[in-house]
Amino acid sequence: MWRVLSLAAPSLNLSPDYDDLKYDRTWPWSVKPDKLVTRQTVLSWYREWYAGTPFDTTKGLAAGYGGTPDRFDLTGNVPGSWERTIALFRTNFVLVQELHQASETRPREVAGVLWFAAGPAHYSPFVPVPSGLKRSLPSLTALYPWKFLKDSMNWACRKVMTIAQVRFDFMHPIVARKQQEMELAGAATLAEATKRFAKTGEQKDFDQAFVDHSSRVLEAWHDLADEMVFGYSDNHQILNTSVPDSPPPLGYPAGWLRAVGLPLGPPAVPPIRPGQCPNWDTGCSSSAYYDDIAGRWCWRLPALALVLLAVIAACRFRRPAKALRARELACPYSQL
């Protein structure tokens, strides 16, 4: 409540402090926005984790080294609470209704538009669903909680969310750019379909435009997940690096390392002792080591082979003739 009212009217400088929300009138029930509220403004409110405030959930130890704003369910017996963000990981869908007055250029079928996010708002794109649509959008209706479905937009969003937990600080900006791209494409689809429907009234083409757009969004979200896995695999920055053959490691934030006790860990690796082969220093390199082995054994191996051949030959020719004859008679094929 405090965050949305403050975003709508920052000039009011509302205090975030409260005692009893049930009975105390802590904040006004409504505010007049300081500036025009657009559709994109409202969508952004659903993606809030108090960024830039003292309650920013991407900061501190609880955010991990990747700075995730998500706080998952508690299972331990530790008393306490997390900040309750507006953008919530367990969200299955978000509905934002955009209502307009019908007119000649805006038929009744598109005067009301549902902007539908099929998952948590900070990991999902909003897809336009006009009220006059006569077909379901398959990617939005495919949902089964106990099995991953590739044709489900909800599962595509949840996959992106799960991957982003690894390095939210690097991955979520990619998600935000793709959200903006898809929502602009959705607005363009809506505008074009509105213009065409006002002119022709062709329902089939109108429906197909939004089915096609939702399919493109689903494909884009699957590609987005792949890009995130590839781009930051093994905590390395593979995307946008000037040295593709040797991508730089992302490591960990210095403040986080100090907070989790890295300076108090095991002692550092002991220094290499000069001249000690097991330490593999410059005085005993791998090439020099193998050159020494080759020099010592280059004449010994042939001599050893000759000795083994001599022993084998001696054992064969010293075998008694009577024993050889007995073996031949015992063989059932010796008379053939």
C-alpha cells in the first residue's frame, strides 16, 4: 500500500511506518497521481521489490551473492519475517484491465483489453487479450502444476525465474529488456488488429493475430531461458565479453564475501618451496621432469625387452619332449 501510493504521488512523502493496519488510518485510501499514469506505469508497479528504498530486497545477505529479491517459504523454526514484496515468486498470473470508450475507430471488441502475465510479474511479459476475442490463447490456457509443459507460458516464466536466482543482478536486466520488447510488440499487435477490425470486422483474422502473438512470446521466453543459462554458465560472463575463449568469472561481491565470513576461513595456500618437484615450481617444470625420465629410461626399456624375450625362449625350449608328446596324445584332434 505504502509503495504504490508513494510511486503514484512521491510529493506526499508518505511514511512507511505503521502500527496496526487493521484499525489505524496510516495512509490515505487514495491519492491523486503527480503525473499521468500509463498502462506501463501500472505494469511496473506489479514488478516492485522496493528498489532504491531501505526495504530493497535485492540488498543484504538474504539476497544472496546474486542479489535476488525473492524470499521463499520458511521451513525452519526461526521467528521473524521478510519484507513482503509486491512482485511475488509464487504468483501464477497477474490481471490488469485497460478500459476505453468504444468508438468508430475503437470497436467494442477492443475497448476492453486484459493484459495477462502468466507468472510472477518480474519474470513474465504481459500479453494483450481483448474482450472481443472468440478463441483461447493456447500458451496461456496450458497449465498443469505437477508436470512441465513446453507449450505453457506459465512454465516458461517459472523456468526463467528459477534460472534468474543464480545471478539475478546480471540476468534480470536481460529479462526486463525482453519484457519491454514483447509488451511493445503486444501493443503494436493490438493497434494493428484494432485498425483492421474496425475496417473489415473479420473475426477470424482478428483472433489469429493474438494467437500468433502469444505463440511468439512463448517462443521468445524459451529462448530467453536458454540465453540466460548460456550467458552466465558456471558463474562466468560468456555473453558480451571481449575474450570469448576465456570468459571472465563473475566471482562474488566483496561485501557479501566479508559478511559470510570469508576472511575467517581456512589459511591461505602455503607458498611454493624453491627446488621442490612436488610443488611444481619453475625450477622443476613439467617438461624438465619428463625429459629427465626419458633420459634415464631410453636405454633401459630395450634391454629389459631383450631379457624378457630370452627368458621366454629358454622356457619354451627346455620343456621335456615326453611332456609335449603326452599333451599331443591327450588332444582328441591329434589323430585327424
